[in-house]
Amino acid sequence: MSSLLLALARENPWPGIAVASLNLIVAVSLVGVSLLLGLTISVLAWVHALAEREPALVRHAANRRGLA
């Protein structure tokens, strides 16, 4: 049975090409989702760190620089 499948694969490469292109689409989609997730987590961490800062410390640092 496997020799019959191999003979069909040698004669018609389109099913293999279709599976390979689907595999590529899935891989690119997973990379995109992981990059988006990493960017979202880093932005949320940055906003969280920005929100936890003490306003007095920010004003004190601005006074030291002579901006206020």
C-alpha cells in the first residue's frame, strides 16, 4: 500500500506542495501571534511601571534638572 502512495506522490506533487504551503502559513501565523503577545506584555509592563511611580519623585527629579 505504501508503494502505491509513493507512486502517486511521485506523479502528482500538488498535494505535497499544498501541505507545505499550509505548514508555512501556520508557522508564520504562530510567529506573528507570539510577537504580538510579547509586544503586548512589554507594553503592559511598561504602563504598570509608569503607573506605580511616585509623583513626588518625578517632580524632585525635574527640580534637580532645573526644568520646573
